[in-house]
Amino acid sequence: MTFHSRTSLPVYRNSELRDIEAAALAAQPSPPLMEHAGLAAAQLARSVGADGGRGVLVIAGPGNNGGDAFVVARHLKNWWFKVDVVYTGEPLKLSADARAAFEAWRDAGGATLRSIPAGGRWDLIVDGLFGVGLQRDLTDAHAATVDAINRLPGCVLALDVPSGLDSDTGRVRGCAVRASHTATFIGLKSGLLTLDGPDHCGEIHLCTLDVEAPAARSCNGAIIGDDVMRSMLPLRRANTHNGDYGCVGIIGGAPGMAGAALLAGRAALQLGAGRVYLGLLGENALGYDPVQPELMLRPAADILRLDHLNAFAIGPGLGQSPDAHRLLSDALKVNRPLVLDADALNLLAADQRLQQLTLKRAAPTLLTPHPAEAARLLGRDTAGVQADRVAAACEMARRYNSSVVLKGAGSICALTSGAWFINTTGNPGMASAGMGDVLTGFIAALVAQGAEAGTALLAGVHLHGSAGDALAAAQGAVGMTASECIIAARSLLNQR
């Protein structure tokens, strides 16, 4: 999936989009949305792969998505492209707008086929089988059509959403088209940007159709735009010292897991924190970090006694020992911003007393779970969390009175205000050990330097993914390490 924006564009759920579309259709005069959508998609089709001389295959489904497809086919035919249309529905069952689009295609001299011709080859396949209204898993003939589309050579352009993809959740409904490009209409849909969406959408093109979105004022969702980096921290003055840039305390690194805490500490230091104190568990803890000797190592319990720290993080390599439990309990009582990761989240999920301490905190709390940790925090299984990642992240934010990032493809950030955001940076190369520890250090460092907690969460997540993207562009995604991500993020932060 490719979709980046310099600004935090709104992201909608289906119910919100239905309200916007209904308001647009009620306007006088009513805009011909299907005609606008089809024209926009046809113009995109012409630019992304329809010009190779082998023609275009348009798949029109039984609903309004099929109506959009007929409009696309008509425009391409009028522009002298060779167009084959496969129609899987019944004309008499179409809505008025879709029926008009079908008739206009026939009046233009267009014909329809009942199935994809065997052995055919086209430059572009337009997927207009199913759109945002899909409420069931695809089976039988429709599943066979999706499978046939996925086996065809050539570029695939999906209309609004790849057929079979749930546009709210990003879940595949039985099977789904794998598109090269997706022309999505009116506004961005959450399912395009998270879970399976990034694997099925290809490059996303937003076609607003000139529809005003009054509901945008009350929309809770958005993508994290590049603008979050520019507004996060002020430029540094010349007359400053390290104390002006915040002090971070990090607790973790039980025996055998010291690397996790070291990564978090190095990330915090190299993302600009003035001083970083690292508290490791165990009697055999390191005296100093030979790679990053600027880190100040202390026994874990001593970190919580330092009264000049601006932000804390606990969890990387923490373990779940009685000592770890006690340290987390004490950390929750400190009136400073606190980032919880890894085993701190597992301990929190298993103990109602710790949960009550979290709820009562006056200072900001930030949680950074992956899906399995989120499942424990919510008392459900991982599949239940992944079934609706936006809803799960928002529920955690409410239940724990915390800002939350639910990590994964299209990480979801949910704030205590009810606002939620989807991150569009990052790539599969970041599925490697230590990446979460580095993210924890990034967020803690930004908070310590004065960024508001919610903004620090958004900026840390966005920057983390951007660093991974820069590494992938420079040297490929396979074999990417968390340590490299720290260096890349520092460079990007200094370029903002």
C-alpha cells in the first residue's frame, strides 16, 4: 500500500461515508456521484496502465460498484480504448443510478460478457465487482471471479475498495482482489490502510468527486500526516544545555533481555533527550553501555527516585518477576508521563490493582501493545482484536485512560479524546526484533523534550515508520534492524 500525505486527512468509517453521501445526494441540484466517480476512475485508468494496446477488461458487479464500472467502461470506449465488460449481475435488480449507467453503456454500443474470456490478455483490469457495501464472505462464482482477476497478468485498478476487502476493518471477506491501484471515492476508508488493506490496495488515489464533507468536522479518524513532525518541537536555541531537552528514565532489561532496554535507551538519547537514565534489573546488570556510553545506568529501583526526570518508560525486557511487578506498581504512582511497553503491558493486563492505578493517574499514560498484548489488555483473543483494529484501539484508550498505539500493518493510534489515527509509514522489513523497544524510546524522548503526550505518540509512530521506509529505499527491507532505525530516525528528525 502506498498513501502518504503532508497533512492529516480525515479517515471515515462506512456509517460516516453514508451520511456524507446522503447529504450530497440531498443537495439541490443533486450531484451525479456515479458519473463523477466513473469519470475520475477512467481518467486514472488512462494514466496507470490502459495504454499498452491490449485493451481494458472491466468487471462490473451486481451493485452500485458495478454502476461505477459501467461509467468507466463507457468513457474508455469513447476515448477509443478496446473495452471488454464482464457483468455478474442482473440489470433489473440494479439501483436507478446503476441501471442508468448500464443503459448508457449499452446505448454507446457496449456489450457485456457473463465470464472472463479464457486466454485473454489486457493491459488493465478494472475491478468493479463489490465496493463498500459488502456484508458477507465471497464464495462460489464471486470467489472464482476474484481468483481469476488475481491470476490475470496486467495492472489492476480497484474502484473504491478492492472487492472482498472490508472497507471498515481491512479484513478479507473470504478472498479479495489484489489491486495495483485503488481509486477510492469521497474520502479515505479505514480498511484500506490497516490489517490486510495495505496488501490489497496497491497505490491509493483519493478522488473526492468535489463532494463537500460537512461530517468531517465531527469525524474522529485521520491519517498521521507529515505535518505532525513540523509542529511537534520548537527549534533549538543556541543558548541551551542538556537539561533543557528533558531527562528520560527507562526501566527494563531483566537478565537475558538487557538488549531491549539498551535499544530503548539508545533510541531516546539519539532522538534528542538531554539525558537518559537506564535502570536494569538483576544483580549482574551492566555497569555501562560500551556502544552508547552516554547512557547513565543505574539499578532499576533507583530510576524511580530521580526527581528531575521528565518522562519514564517501563517494559522493554522487563520480564514478569515479582521485582518487575513491584517496579511497575511504583512507576504508575509517579506523577510523570509514562510509556508502557512489552511485559509492563502483560503485567497490567493480569492485575486489576495495576489497572486501577493506571486509571487514576493524573499524568499522561501511553500504551504501545502489539495485537497479542492488546488482546490480553482487552480480555479477548488476538483474532478479536484484529477483526476491528480501530475499535480495539479506541476501547483500550477508554478502558485505561491512556493514549494507545496498536502496532501492526497500519498502526492505529487512539487518544483519550476519542480521536484516532492510522499511520501510513513503515514496511514489512520492520518486522524484526527490537523495533518496539526503539519506538518506546522515541516516544519517551519526544515527551521529555516537551511534546504533548498525544502528539509525541503520533510523531513517534510516524517517524519510526518513516525511518524504516528510508532504510528500505536505501538498502532494501530484508534484514533491517532496529539499531539502524535509530540512526535513520535521527536523520529524518533533523530534516523536519
